[in-house]
Amino acid sequence: MFKIQWVWQYLYFTKDIPEKLTTMIFNSIAFLMFFAIVASVNYILPSAFRWIWILAVSIFFYMYTVPSYVLVPIFIILVTYFGGLLIEKTASGAKKKVFYLSCIILNVGILVFFKYTNFFTNMVIDFANYSRQNFFHVQGTLHNELLIRIFVPLGISYITFQAIGYLIEIKRGTQTAEKNIGHFAAYILFFPKIIAGPVERAHNFLSQINLQKTPDFAACSAGLKQILWGLFKKLVIADRLSIYISTVFDNTVLHSGYTLALCAIFYVFQMYADFSGYTDMALGFSKILGYDLMPNFNRPLAARSVTEFWRKWHISLSTWFGDYFYTPIAIAKRDWGPWAVIYASFITFIVLGFWHGANWTFIIFGFLQGAILTIEFITKKLRKNVRKKIPAVINNTLGILFTFCYFAFSLIFFRANSVTDALEIIKGIFNAKGTLFIPEQYMVLYPLFGIGIMLFVEWMDYYKHSTFGYFSHQNIIVRYSAYLAVSILILLLGIFDGGQFIYFQF
Amino acid sequence: MERIEILKALIPVFTEALDSDFDVILKEATTAADVNGWDSLTHIQLVVAIEKKFKIRFTSKEIQTWKNVGELITGIENKIKMQ
Amino acid sequence: MIKELLIKLVIFFVLLIILDRGIGYFLEKIYFSQNHGYYYRTTYVFEKATPDILILGASKASHHYVSNMIIDSLQESCLNAGEDGYFILYQEATLRCMLKRKYFPKLLLLDLNDDEFEKNTYKTEDRLSILLPYYHRHPEIRDIVELKSPYEKYKVMSCLYTFNTVLLPALSGTLDLNNRKLVEQKSAGYVPLNEKWSGTFKKIESHGQTLDSIRIKAFEEIIKLTRENNISLVVVVSPAYKIYNRGYNPTTEVLQKISQKNKIQFWNYINDTTYLNNKQYFKDVRHMNDDGAIIFTANIISKIKTLPGFQNLAVKTVAEPIK
């Protein structure tokens, strides 16, 4: 007899999960060995069987963290696969809408349940406590008995979003439902993108699975270069900065405004190096397996407005929100004129912020994006007129600086554990007295050096049309020197003590 | 209205809505990626301007299915025919 | 295509290995020709120091034991080898290196933090990095270094990896621009602190902390090594401006138990009111300042005099430490 307690017990968790997760992150020897095996077998297998292998290792990869939790994505896959076929088959009308909405709600429900239950129950309890004290004048505080200790299944945010996007496209008629459940499962569970995206579009990936392209030398070579570059960014820049920034931000009251400001600036680079580095590795690993995933970044630090920034940062996520949130809302409200844009921007970015985590800090992060986008939208004509009177160099520089600083400011909320912590940091930046805190010079010099190289390579890629700087030079000696130089820098300056990847529990 | 006429009529609409300094170049195969300033934010204004110009009204579904200017023209064509 | 890829990969790795060894060779030269600084002091203690009385410990040790007082009082050479961030595994490594070169101090004062054995106090794996540059030269500590991660023994095949992070500091360690070496020699390792603590007690609730068995094992290993080589061992937990709830502290409890079992001297200054009643002896919750260190060292000296091997010393007045 099935008891509801069994479900609760199954989900209840006390294991020391983070320890195990660390061993399968991309910059770990365990993963590299795993991948070497996966790629070799993938290459040897005849094309028709490759997807089976990819699906099998993806399931293994997923179960490596906590085995029983793989049932969650499997459930989502089944619902979405059958739902997709059903929606496609059903003629337009109420029935189609019902199937469609049920599948969407199921996916959203799973996401909300795992990620946001505690957030919402806490909110209810906080409100109850507030009312008791201020309206009913009752003593004592309620404790949240409904808090569940649940570990969020790996990549649940990416999984549900890919599933939802798939369903939306089917309902719109722009995507044919995938007939092969194995292919669909491989799309959802594809291990290089399960931890931190990109949020891949169904048609892009499914078409590649159907093609069964054999990875050729060009793909493998490009993939390896991308992995090496990603490793550099993550180990030398991101994980280095993380040490310094954590030391400061975990003890904000002890530090001067200069130190806090420096860390806020550094944090942008840490975020970028970490996330784009990890994405580069994901794309690189995928290339070696014969799959081209969508890029997630396009020189975001060179954006001259926050509007432009969000076209270049976490592109897979912002386009997902653009296509499935912003556009439908703005279209539906288009009679409001400019208010439609403002309304849609705020809602979209608040939800986008909230997607990152179950905390008010993320909501504020999103709100800040919506606010500046609105301001930029309203002042578009004005700024254009100003631009005509000022030399382009100054315009662009000011734009880049402003965008960078605004993003750094909003990231303070993103990083802080609570809104009060974030406000403390901001207050500290403007008020705290004291000198710059640098315990060891190398703590700052090494990542600065890495940032310099990263920016130089990005500049080179844009203006000289290279790919990862000298990695794509025609001269073989120059290329190999570049690979070796980067590898040596990783060995000398990289962090090997297991820095944690930021975009992890999403 | 002929497709080529619709295309010609769209040029000032695009130019105005996208706040472009010079006439936007449009062909049947043009997509948002090809036009500077045409993104999700300006797309809405574009749609509103097009609906105003041709005195038609699209459904959300129709708007979201256009992949390029050609499909947009087809959509406009059909709407005009229905009137 | 596989052949082309594999050939290119092999060429790449061969070149990398050559560069790794080559640059690694120069880095080793630079690292071990430092003449002052944090890394130099580590090297010095591992490879050259021969004090009769050796003080090992972390930052507390370096700030609490006035070595010159000990030298004057007991007429023995003394080195305070305490450093920020050192920890029990490091101290075991130090002992092994000294024993390997057949040096046996007369007395080892092992100063431990009151939370040394608690797992959450620090991450062992991170701290072990300091031993990496010594991996190749000192086979006697390799198994300690390998505790850093399951794949450590493969990672250390790269010479450059063993010098990870140390490039810049090692370079500056070879240029003694401020005559640091002279200062360090004069004070025999003691680093006085001069600020006075103005805050309140740190109240510690002790219960349920997980203890790290690897560190406890290292402690037992140190006891074994000192016993086998006739080194007097004294374990000290020097004063801290903390109050432990119910006086109970998991680390000192374990230290007490193991010391008792092995008949080792264990001097526990936690909850000692001589210091707790005198805030002016402390710079912060964890460390005493110069005033406190002088009082404390005098006490330590009087206790050392009661140990076998130190009892026949003529009574000497405690000399003023060299300022």
C-alpha cells in the first residue's frame, strides 16, 4: 500500500551532498577521466548507436550525485515527451489548451516545489508573525514547521526550462514533437549542459541527434581549445578571485569602503570568468562529442548599455525569457504603448532574477535590471541626441563603464545572503573608513594578470577575428606556444583546491 | 495589395519604429538578426506600428510565428484579404 | 582523423612535460634560494634548523613564546617555528623532515589551537598546499601531501604544479629589500604583537562538533616519533580570550585523553584565570600581545625547569627580551 510518508521520506535528505558533487565538476580529474572514456567510445560506436551511449552516460552522470533523484528528470521527460505528442496531435481548441497547460504547470510545479517551497512557506510564516505582533499584539513567534530539507535535483532549472520551451514551441506550431523518446531524453539529460546550461533549444539539439554527425578533427581540435581556454578562465581568474572576495565579503564589517568597492568590481570578473569558463568547457566537451551547443556569451563586458548587455550575457537564458516571457506579455499588452514594454521588462527580469535562487536578493537583482532597462528605453531618443554631439570614443567608454558599474552594483544583491547583508555592503562601500586590504599581493596580482589576458584575447577575437586569440593563428609554432603558455599559467597560477562553481544549484 | 507594395510600405514603418538613421533595407528573407536595432524590445513597437499602418489586428499567435519579413508580409496579406 | 588528433596531442604533452621540467627546475632554484620570508622560514626549519628547544605551532605559537627569554633562562638554543596557518599535519611533516636529517631536538613544545581538531576550523586540503614545493625533495612527507586529494600523487608529477601560487612570493623572498632576515634571526622566530584587545570574551558553545580523525592520528604520530627518538614532548594549548561553556572543549578533551594515555605533559591554559582576568594581555580573541607573551613565557620556563633533563639548571633571572 502506497503511503504518502514514503514520498516524504524518499525526498528527505541529510547526506553531505556538496562533497560528492564537487568530484564531477568539469575541472576535476574524475570528470576528465570520465569524459575521455565517453568521447573515445562515442567515436568508435557506429553513428546509429551514439545517442544511446550519450543517453546512458548522461543518466550515469546524473545519478553520480544522488542516484534516486534521477527519477525527477525521468518523470519530466515522460510527461513532456507524451505531452508534446498529444498537444501536436490535438486540433486547436479547449482540449489542446488543457493538455498544454497541464504539462506546463506540471513542469513549473516541480521546479517551484524543489526550489521555492521553503521560500514561500517562510514568507507565509513571516507574514503571520508580522501580523501577530503588529495587528493582534500576540507574543512569541511561530516557527516554520513546514520547512523541508530537500536537496534540489541537479540542473532542475535548466531541465524544466528546456522542457517548457519545447512545449511552447509545439503549441505554437514551430516545432514538431520528437517521436523518439530516447532522443528526447538525451536532449534533456545531455550531461555537458546539465549543470550550468546553456539552456538549449530543442530543435537545435534534436536536429543534431538525428543527424548523428561523426566528430571530425576540426570539431575535436576546436573543442579542446575551448576547454583549455575555459579552464584558464575558471582556474586562474574565477577561483583565484573567489578566495580574495570571499575573505572580504564574508566579513564585510571589518573592511574599508575601498576594499568593498574593489571586491564588487572583481566580483563581476569572477562571475564572468567562472560562468563563461564553465560554458566554454561545456561547449568544448560537446564539440568533441559532435554537438554544437548555443553560445552563452558575446563579450558582455564590452556592452555599452544594460539593454545591450543582456543580449550578450547568459544569452541562452535571456533569449529564453525574451521569447517565452517578454514577447508574449508585451504583445498581449501592446495597446498600452510604451507601458507594455515597461511592464513586460519588469515582470520578465524579476522572474529571471528569481530563477537564480529562492531569495529576495535575486528578486531585487531582477528588479534592478528591469528598472535600468526601463530607464534606458524611455531615454532612448534623448541618449541618441546626446550621442550625436559627443565623440564616439567617449560615448562608448562612458557606456561601458556605466554598464559595468551598474551590473556590479546589482551583483552585490546577487551575491549577498540576504537583503540586509547587501545593504550593509553598499553602505560600507560609501562609508567604511580604512585602507585597502590586500593580505598578499599575489592574491590580487595573479587574477589581474589573468583578467588582462582574457580581455586582450576577447579584443583580439573581435578586432582580428581570431578564435581564442593565438589559439587560431595560422603559424603552428605560434599556436602551440599559446596552448603551452596557457597550460603553464594554469599549472602555476590556477586554483586546484576545488573552487566551487557559482551557477551550480540552478 | 501586392507583396512588393507591402514590402515597400514596410520600409518607412521599420525605419521609424527602429529609430534608424537611414532607410532600413528589407527583403523577403530578412530576419531580425539582419537588421540593426530589431530585437525583442523594438519588435513590439514594430508590430504596433504595422497594425496601425495597415489598419489590421494580429493575434499573439500569428505574431510569434513570423520567422522573416516574407512571413510577415504573408501575414499582412492574409489580414488585408480578410477585411 | 584519430591518428592526426592523437599525434598532435602527444606532441603537445611531450612539449608540456619538457617545459614543465625546465621551468620547474628554475622555479626550484628560485624557491630554495630565498633568504627571508614565510616560505624561507619553512624551508629553514625543514632543512637546516638545529635548536635544542623547538616550538611548533600556528600563529598563536609565533606570538606567544618569547624565544630569547627561553634562550637566556635555560641556556639552550631555541627556535620559535610557529607561523600563521600552520596546523598539526604540517607539524608532523616538520618533525619527519628533522628526523630524516638525523636532528633530534631536546624538547619539542607543540602549541595547538583550542579548536585544532574540529573539522570546521579549517580545510585540511587547502592548508596542505604549503607542503607542495617540498614534495620532491622530501620523500618522508609525501604521504602527508597526498592527503590533499585522491589524485594528488598524479598532480605532483608536474613540477610546475608543486610550485603553484608561490611564483611571486618566492621571487620577492630572494630579494631582501628591507633586511627582514636580520630581524627574524634576532628574534629567533618570536613575533611580538603590540595592540591591546578592547572587546569582550568570545563565548563558545561546545557540543556536537565533528572531529577530524586524520588530525588526531597526526597528533598520535607525533607522540610516537618523539618517543622513538628520545625527544621530550610537551603539548601546550596557550591562552585565548575565550570562555568555553561548561569549561568543556572537544579538542582539549582529546588532547588530555591521548596525552594521559601516552604519559605526555599536557599544559592547558584555556580557562586559566591568570590570563582571562587580564584583558590587557591580549591583542585579540586568539592571540596575546607582547605583555601577555612575556608573562606566559616566564610561566612556561618555570614549568620546563621541572621536566627531567632541565632540573639541574642554576636559577637565573629572567632576562629582558631583546626589543
